[in-house]
Amino acid sequence: NKAGITVYIMGIEDKKYLADTYANSLGKATVTGYCIRFKTIKDINIDVLEAAIRFGIENTNVTNLK
């Protein structure tokens, strides 16, 4: 979107997990329940973003997505 980039990591049961685990090390990003927002790629730590996405993939409860 015009305001930047938004990554949604759906299916995680604990809505506080992303913020508690990744917010401080991501860089210039806003982290909420399932959403990571940042203006540009250069504003964030790509390795931490990748770890958050991998966590989401590994811990998604597929039955909740149907």
C-alpha cells in the first residue's frame, strides 16, 4: 500500500507472540497481533522478518483458516 509494506502472519493462536518475540529486533516496524508493518525493506532486519514468517508457517493451525 502507499503507506508501506504489510505482512500478515495468520493462524497464530497467541496474538501477543509476534510483538513480544520480534518487535524489538525487527527495526522500524509496527507489530500487532498478526500484522507487521514497515515503510521500506531497508527499515527492517530481514533475518528477523524471515524468522517471524517461518514461525507463522510452522505454527499455523490449518483448521482455523477454513
